[in-house]
Amino acid sequence: MVPFGLGALAEVGRRPYLWATALRQWRAMVPPRWWARRARLPLPTRPYMALRLEAMFGPGGGRLSSSELVGYLEWCRWMRSLAR
């Protein structure tokens, strides 16, 4: 299950400055040896996404919108710049 779709990818696609951050975050969320899993797609696991959504929205989780994804990626980019 992916909590966002093509709309979110389009939003990120319109912001080239977030492309590297999006790829870095995607890579960090994909489990090791993802190709050995049944679905054979490089996607985060359901329990991991449930945990992340609960941390973001509280109990019961929620659904990540395109604008929230962009905000998250901008935050990740900003935090990475502070760590340098």
C-alpha cells in the first residue's frame, strides 16, 4: 500500500530541488533485499508506513497528501543542510 500516488509524484516532479531528497528518503524507507519479497516492488513495508503515519497524524494514522509529502521532503532537505 502506498499512501500517495501519481499526484504526489507530480508535485515532487515540479520541484527539481527536491529530487535528490526524495530519492534519498525513498531509498532509506525501502527494506533491505526488497527484491526477495513477494511483491517485488521497492516500497516500504506496511508496518513501517503505519508507524510513520501514526507518528505524523496520531493514533489511527491518516493519509498523506501531496502537499504534506512536499512539506516532509522540504523538512528532510532542511534538516540535512543543518547536519552539514
